[in-house]
Amino acid sequence: MSAMASIVPLDVDGTAGTDHPVDGIISQTQSMQLASNNRDGANETAELDGSVSIDAITVNTTAPSYDFQGFSSTNKVEPCEDQCKCTHPYFNKWDGGYHCLDCRYRLNNTPEAIEKNKDRLALEAELEKNTPVDVIGEGQSVGSMSAARGVSIGFLLAFTKFYNCYDWNSWDIIRKILKPATEEHRCRVVELPEMASFVGPAKTFISYAQAGKWGDLVAAIADGGADLDRCVWIDLFAIRQWPSDKPDLDFASTIEHCSSFMVVCSYLKEVEETDFEAVVTGQASIYDLDVSVKRQICFARVWCLVEAQKACSMVGMPFIMKVGHHVLGADGSLTFDPAPSNMLQILIFSVDVKKAEATVESDRQRIIADIVAGVGVDKLNSTIRGAIIAAAGTKNGAIQCAACGDGNAIQTLLADPKSIFDICAGGFEGLLTTLLDSAIITDINMKDGDDGKTALMFASMGGHESCVRALLDAGADKDAKNTNDRTALLFASVRGHESCVRALLDAGADKDAKDNDGKTALMSASMTGHESCVRALLHASADKEAKDYKGMTALMFASMAGHESCVRALLDAGADKEAKDNDGGTALLLAPMAGHESCVRALLDAGVAYSTTTGLTTLFFMRITLLILPGYRSIRAMLFSISRWRQWEAEIASSKAPLTSSKLRL
Ligand SMILES: [Zn+2]
């Protein structure tokens, strides 16, 4: 077992590293059965492709499960044969530009285009002028009116079944169904007469990436036996899909009128296949993936972060994450299949809202600046990470339905004391309070059956400060240990949840408690690169020189994993720069092994003495031998490290500033 191997596989639930992390952690698929209806006679085979011509979508005349009868519109579109003379019917208006939904032709991007399309532009301007305006009623606001435009989950299921649009993305839904349906009055979908019985005040705001599959979204929303009468807010139905003076873009005020927030992310093979070791050591992340993939991850896009930040800033707002894909059974049943744990781990270790992207750079800068000035980047990262951790650990989608206020789900939860684990993992403060107020919890330090975690550990692992504080107030044991001797403080530290680390330290939790590998909270936070937690622990005088059973210190872990900011925080606090592990290795030896020049530079800047080349090389190759032992999964990444290290060595040998020869005796 090498030192390197010990930093690598960290499971979603923070349990010990193995080569096959978290097998079995993902719950059994939660199945949601659609009421079975006669599919005969339904024209569900229409092959639709938005880039070419579209024939009418034939309306299904059999009654679907929620009695949705389809929209009365037909969808007849002439093929657009000459791209220079777009005859497609629908245009989006972005920043004053008209973009064809079918061929992306732009009506007015050049003076020539404006001249050529002046009749069409005049027609669009006229239609836009005639778009009805909203009247804000007595006691109402833009937000309250927007939130009233929810649609029932039963409708979503029926709609999706009716149009057989499980594999479409949202753009297809807009183009092929919603635009034609609302064309006549240029109204919102919820304003159509056919929608009257499916619209109501939204309880759950749904945030998702429009490039993801529609079926995944609907299956995620319905997962866990959701109340079919609960209304959810989805932009497609609630927003006018036509240009107007006042577009419906006030998402933040809409969220204020909702009582739960759900983020849905489709399963993505490319994310699952990203090299986990490379992600942990910062050499790869989801943000390096192709834009076509990133477009499907909502928190990789800044616009979705506007919504996430709002939800994150609302006290007690359940923040739910669902990651997975839909499975359509032969009998018409729709099931949500959660993503495999390795995809979730990669998401957890990659999340960094600062790296989110936008088509327009100025949008990106403004939104990130808003987050920095608002809840803060660390808090938003921690919230998203916590929601993914909960998604990975939650064994029952009913918990999330209960968090969204579904009565039956709440009753089921309150009858089972063990539901406290999932409630705490999800950070559902309201449910926790209800549960603690009931007589059903007789032992607040009860341990779960897997590895002996307490409710406090689940809440700490997910970064749910309010639940941590509620549990501490209710007398939870702050120093309880699981079967690996991990404490709540260790769980919070390894996941980078600074607010929970502080709450536990404030309550007097043992800051130097060690797990059965001898790791402390400070080592855990250093290893995973969570500078804010490292600083909080150092501020609380956590032992900087503590060693794990291999003799490794926090500084060595930070150096080896390449977390320069943590290295600097530890050096600033006066950590012993020359400390040796059981093999005689030091922080300066461990950093180059993984190719982390920035950490080496930080150590050299701090005046760490450099050993002789001979000694260095000997130790280096000794360690490489250890690394080749079974258990190290990514030989490719290791070889990369070696070549990188050599390159680095050559670079330093020939470099002048800032590495002076007095610092380097090569
Ligand atoms: Zn066109």
C-alpha cells in the first residue's frame, strides 16, 4: 500500500478507500408505475428531427393517464430548402437577434440580411407588439404570478407519454410541440384552455439543463412515488416562448414563492468515464469535457447557478439533486435509474462554480461576481456537493418527495426512526424538526446499518449546517465514531463543508480525533484541497504536526495531492516543513511525484531545504516501485507524473527566478 494510493479512492460517503468504491451505495431503482393505459391507436412513432421538415403530430385520441388530451394545434411546417431564404415559422429573439429554431438562420445579423428579410422582420415586430401584456393584480408580484404557473406532475407524465417525447431535449419540445400549440395567441403554455385542470401554484422549482433528455427530467420529478397533484415550475410551460417586451426571466423571485428546489442532471457516460484519480488530483474535471457534454450538466452553466444561488440563500429550502436516466418499460412504466456512483463521485470532486461557463463571457463574469457578493463560491459549491452526496446516498426517493411536501411520503417517513439518516443526508431541516419533535426518535445517536454513521455524521457529510446545529441542540454526541473511527468533523472536513466544520468546532468537537488510518480532520481537508476548512481547523488550533499511521502530516497530504492553497495555509500557520514520514519522505519529495510544481514552488518559497540529487532520486524511485504495486489503478496517470516530474526537474535546473540556486542544490 503506497502513500499515493491512500489519497486516491475516497468514496462518496467518505468511507475507506478501496478499488471498488461505493459499490452498492446507490439505492435500488425507485420505480414509478404509470397508470397503464391503452397505447393502441396512439401515433407515437412519428420520426421528428428539428433540423428538417416536420409533419403534423397526430393527436392521440385515447385517454392518457392524466386525462391530458393533447394540444389542439397541428404542426405543419414547410421544408426550408434555401438556407438564405429561411421560410421556417419560428424565431427566438436573443439580444435583438432573430434566430431560426430550425436552421439557425439569423434574420437581422447583417445589413444585407436586414434588407433581404425586411418584410419578415416587420411581421415579427408586429406580432411582438401584439403580444399580450401581464397585468399585475392586487397583492401580486411578478414572482408570485410566475410561481402560480406550475404544472402537475400527473400532467407531465401524461404529456410525455402522449407525445412520446422521452428521448427529446427541451429544444425539441419547444420547437415541435409548444411553439405550434401557443402560436395563435403567443401565450404561455399554462394559459392554453387545454391546460386549465393541470395548472396550479408551484411547490417545487425545477432547474435542469435544456440539452438533457426530457424523459430523464420527468422520471426524476416523479421518482419516489411523487404526489401527481403536486405542481412544479418548469420554464417550458411557465414562460412565454415568444419574444416580448418583458420576457419571463425573473427566476429568483419565482423561487421565493416555491418551497423546494430540485436540480436534475441526466446520466452522462462521458462523466462516468472521466479518470477519477485525475479528478481528485486536479488534473481533470468535468469542465474539461466537450461543450456538448457540459451543456447537459446544469451547474456547469452559469445561468443555472443564478437559480441555485437563490435556492441556496433561502433558509430551510430543500435543495434536491437527481442524477440519472429514465427507463421506459414495455408496459409504459417510467422508472428513474440513479447514475452509478463513479459518475457522482466525479461530480462531487469536480464541482467548482467558478469554472461554470456561458456563451457570453460578460454574463459569466457578472453572475460569478453576484455569487461572490451573495452566498459566496464556497457556500454554493458546498451546497451543490452536499446535494450530490445526498443523491448518491439516499436509498429512497420518497424522502425527496417528503421534502417537497407530499403528504403520504411524510407520513411514511415519520413512522420510521431510521429515516433520520436520509433526512440528514439530504439536509431537510423541516422534516428533521418534525421528526425530532415526534416521539419516534428515542436515540439520537443511533447508528446506521452500513458503517455505523450517526445522523450528525450524515448531516456533516452533506454540509447541512442547519441540521448539524439542530442535532447538536438536541444533544447529539459530537464525537461519536463510526466503524472506521470517523467523526462528524472528519466527514465535514473531507467534503469541504466549512460551515459544518465551524459548527462542530464551536460545539467543542474533538479537533484532533483520528480515524483508524490515523487521519485527522486537518489531514482530510488538506488532502481534498478544501482551504477554507483547513484554515478553520488551523484557527481552532488543530494539531498541525499530527501524523497518520504512515507518518504523513497534513502538509504532506496537501503537497502530494497538489493543493497549493492548502500547502500555503499550512506553511503560513507554521507547519513543520521538514517533517518526515515513516519512509523518510518529506512534503518536498511528495509534491513532485504527482507532478505538482505549484506545491513544490510554495515549499521552496517557504525555504524548505533541498536534499541531494542522489538521495532524492533514490527515494523517488523507491516510491515509484511502491506505486506500481496492485491497488494503484491509473498507471497511465502515474507515467504522466514521472515524465512531468522529469520535465519539471529540467526546467528548474535551467531556470533562474524565482528558484535561486541557494534553494536548489541540484
Ligand atoms: Zn430556418
